[in-house]
Amino acid sequence: MNTTAYIIYLLVTYVITVRVGFLFYRNGRVFILNLLHHDERLTDFINRILLTGYYLLNLGYAALMLAGWQAITSWLDLFTSIISMTARIMLTLAVMHFCNMIVIYFLSKRNVHFTQTKI
């Protein structure tokens, strides 16, 4: 039963990670573009690097979590394991997103302060 749980878990995690990553990539471009004074080429480059790092970190973390998985002996164990492991991935995604937003916020504040002192 563990193999079934692994397959379901990895498929669900893959879909969530890729979908959320694409949303961050598409919608986060505006924030990065503003932060980099509308330099589109640099913005797209940084956005692609962030997306790649995001995918590698989250899919690697998801695969690493398989090592600590307990033995599954019933269908109830299967569902509870998948739900708890998927919840951990979703919480990780949320924490990463808010950390990135905090960094972008402070960079934009520093950028505004830097621009005002130069004028």
C-alpha cells in the first residue's frame, strides 16, 4: 500500500507545486518588474531562476519526505498519510511565499528610500 500512497502523494504534490509555481511566476513578474525599474529582460531572467529554484526546492522536499513515511496497512492510513504529507507541502509553499513577499516588500522600501535620497 505504501507504493500506492507514494504515487498518489507525488502526483498531487507535483500538480500543486507546478500550478502554484506557475501562478507565482506569472503574477510575481509585476512585483519584480517594479523592483527592477521596468527592466524586462532582467526581470524575466530572475523570474525564471526563481521558478526553477522553487520547483527544485519543493519537489526535492516532497521526495525527501518519502523517507520518513510510516508503513501503511489500511485505506484509512493511506488517506491520512497522503493528507498530512500534502498539508506539509502546502504549508511549506505558503511559508516560502510569505517570506518572498516580505523580502520584496523590504527591497521595494529600500528602493524607494534610495531613489528619494538621490533626488
